[in-house]
Amino acid sequence: MYPVELTIPMSKDLTDFGFESLSSDTDVIKALDNNTGTTLLVVNSVCGCAAANARPGAKMAIQNSKKPDHCYTVFAGVDKDAVEKAREFLLPYPPSSPAIALFKDGKLVHMLERHHIEGRSAQMIAENLVGAFNQFC
């Protein structure tokens, strides 16, 4: 687990942009369980690909005209209970951080795992997400 103080700037990178932080398993259930509409979930991380690719890509993507109704984030290595609960909603995908998931009416419809994020530019991540938003939002 990482000290919260260390990760505050990394969390704020998304929360200052309109993402709501989910810090408990109860928060995750309220946000994701049988939710109507579309929901974007970013599993944040301290790694370089989260900083250079995932967070900037997600922020660029939600500037699209079609975008999710709700945007949430959990932080791997910080929000242990929230991340564990979120990963239940991400099945059958294995645990991955960073990761970006899109839900429609409570069902997982699009998933970017770490191997889809690492080594790809933020612009590529954004384009991938915009394609999913245009299809599902």
C-alpha cells in the first residue's frame, strides 16, 4: 500500500477533472451496481503508464461530445477495499492497474487493461475510448 500523501497529486489529476474518487467498497457498489446510463471507471496507479497514458487519455476522451454519464476512479495500492470490489465488476478480466472500463446500464461493455495502455500514447488511449463512447454513450 502506498502512503496517501504520495498519491494525492496523482488522484487529483483525475478528480480535479471531474472524476469522483471511490474509496470504499460501499462507494463502488453504489456507483457500479445496477447503475443506469454509462459509467467510466479508471483504476488509477502510481506507474508511469498511468501518468503518461491512462490519466491523460481518459481526460482527453471525456471532452468528446458523447461521453459517459458518470466518471469514477479508484486507486490501486491505496483504496484497497474499493479496488477489490471494483475488480469484481471487471470480471472476467484479471486485475490490472492501470485499467479503464466503460459500463452501460451496469454491464461492462469496454475494457482497457494495462497491456492496452502501456506503450501507447495518451492520444491513442483517448481515440480508443472515444470510439467506445460513440458506440455506447
